[in-house]
Amino acid sequence: MTNYIENAIKVFENNFALKKNEKVAIITDDRMKQVAMPFYEAACIKGNETVFLQFPAHYKSGEEPPAIVAQAMKDADVALCVTTASITHTRAKKEAAAEGTRIGTMPGVTLPMLEKGAIEADPQVVEELTARYTALLDNAEEVRIEKDGEVLSFSVAGRKGIPSTGVFREKGQAGNVPSGEAFIAPLEQSANGKLVVDGSIAQIGKVKEPLTLTLENGRLIDATGRQGEELLEILGDTDGRIIAEFGIGTNPSARITGVVLEDEKVYGTIHIAFGSNKPFGGVTEAGVHIDCVVKEPTVWIDGKKMMEKGSMVE
């Protein structure tokens, strides 16, 4: 446990520039309390006023946490959310950030992930790559993804690219820890075509056999295979099936682990998510947000190839 605490201290110092007088809230659930504890111990060792909040683990990614948790996030200077499912794209996180809280979300993080992988990345490299691809998305209108002969296209016109570096030094900054992605909310009714997913899926894990997603007018209408059936069940029959996000991984140290927190950050991958996207510039509030990671895709932005089979095109 000592090594985990040492790395947790580094997260507070390197990712949050935590100050002595700042209040810290560690948010977790019944399944993740063991992984959350090193962060609680680390904040206490640093001498910060710290609280540890634990709630039942029966919720989906994108679903709102209990009201008492949402309030604690607002009251803290730094909130670290070590949870089973993600609360990254929730009103609770958005409203706490608006109050000035610096927030790190770590859905599904494991103890081995605290030792190596994405968490080891050079923050400067991640910040530089993320800035580059965020600027690309900022100026984009159309995205086209090709994988194993299938093509998915959609519009991002008028939407803003968003950087997620995992570094939160200023009030109100928030995102994943560890991180490394540039992402954007596609126009919700614009996506058409098929996408082969062969990396991992949030709350499901590594893809066992590549599955094909079929989208019509922004809505997921079919997903092949047993894991495809699981995905459709998690998303439900209503707005959970609407395209929510397109993201580009920008962390060279990240690996495919089966935990989307790290998987979607892998340099040379992209991901598509379904469900809620209102917290980052879209219009959908679905109570769920599920990411699907694609390895080695070919991607065009406004007709210009920016990635070929997972290799960035300069």
C-alpha cells in the first residue's frame, strides 16, 4: 500500500498542485473503496482537511451521484472521484466545477493502474499532444472513420474541441486522471454508417470479438455479438443510444487494459460514446454515457487524413 500512497501523493502534487490550506473530498463507492483509500491517506499525510464519502455502487456511467456527494464536491477545493462507473459527464461534476472545484474522475481505476501505464506519462508531452488535436477538432466540420471496411461519418460543425490533460491547476478545471484525450460532441442527428469496435467498452471491458455498431441519423440501431447486446442493454431504448462524443487518445504511455479510463487515452486510438453530452457542449441528458474504443482506425477530418491505421499523419 505504501507505493500506492506515494503515487497518490504525486497525483495531488503533479496533477492538482495541491496547496496546504485546500479541502479535499475523496468520492468512492462500495466496490472501489480499496483503490480510493491511498488517495485519502495521501491527502491526510499532506496535512489537508480531507473527507471520504462512499455510496452504493448501483449506478451507470453518466448517472447522477447522490445529492450529498454532489454538495460535497461543490464544498471542496479538490474532489477526486474513484468510482466504478463514471460521473465525469454529470451535472454534479459540471456544477461543482462551476463553483471552482478542481475535479479528477477515475472511473474503474485499478491498483495496478496506480503503478504503471498512463499515470507514468510526461505531463508536458500529454499537454502538447492534447492541445494539437483539440485545435484540430475546434476547426473541424466533418469527421469520417474507417475500420475494417466499414465507414462512419458525422458532423462536429459549430462544436468546440475539449482538452483533457489530467492536469488541473486552476479553479474549475476538471477531467479524468490519468488522462490524455481531445474530444468533442458531434451533432446529435448527424452520424450515419458503421463502426467496428475492437478495443474496449465502458462497464463491459476488453472487446473479445470485434463488434459492429450501426448508426442512423445519430442513433445506434444495432450492435453485433454478445457484447453488443450488453452495450444496447446498458444504453437503454431512448436517448442513451444517441451519439455523444468523438475522442482522440493523446497519452503515449496508456495501454489497453479493459478499463476505459485508460483505454480511451491510448495514443493512436479513437473512441465514440453514446448518451449524455450536455456537460461538454451537446444537448443530450440521458443518465448514461458509455465509451467504445477503436484500435488502429483511419480518420479523416474535413477530407484530410489525420490518422492511418492508428498512426498519426503529420
